[in-house]
Amino acid sequence: MEFSFEMPLWLLDFIENNPISVVIWAALGVPFFALAVAFVLSVVYKVTKLQFIKTFTQALCSALFITWITGFILCVILLFMEISGIKLLLIWGTLYVCFQLFSVVNYNMIDRFIKSQIKQ
């Protein structure tokens, strides 16, 4: 038995025929997604008082913020270069995964940097 990693056909057709939808997601969808996830995780943190939830929320939101800025700019540039919508989506997804891994691995350094900037 094997896993199927195929995307639904209707989604593939939509993204391939409308690559601007990936750019719109990169510009408008990410901030709303980040706010929704941050709200849900902050409610979970208030209920459970687990420090891990707070740390995870901060790492997730920092990665989404960086991906929002760089991903939108990159998607617009690639859209004008007439790259297909599927490639745009895969590039954006890879960018997000890399930023998320960086945020998780270097969380302590990022946290110290932000706290030192706040003190100044």
C-alpha cells in the first residue's frame, strides 16, 4: 500500500489556468491565515498554559510573516516571467517550509534579537 500525493484534479486545473490565484494567496491569504492560526493557538495557550504552544505560535507567525513578504514579491516576479501556476505554488510552499524550519531551529536566537531590539 502506498500513499497518494496527487492533488485533486479540479485544484490542479484551477491553479494551472489561473496562476494569479497563487499570487493572490501569497498577498492576501497568508495574513488572514496567520491571524486565524495565531488566534486559535493563543486561545489554546490561555486554556492550557503550556509554554510550548506560545513558542510554537511565535515561530509559526514569524515564518508566515517572512514568507508573506518574500513570497509575494517572488510570486509576482515569477508570474511576470510566465512560470506555470503549479510551479509557483511549489516554489511558494518550499519557501514557507524553509522559513518554518529556520524559525524553529533558530528560535532562541530570534527571540533574543527581538528582545534586545525592544529594550533599545
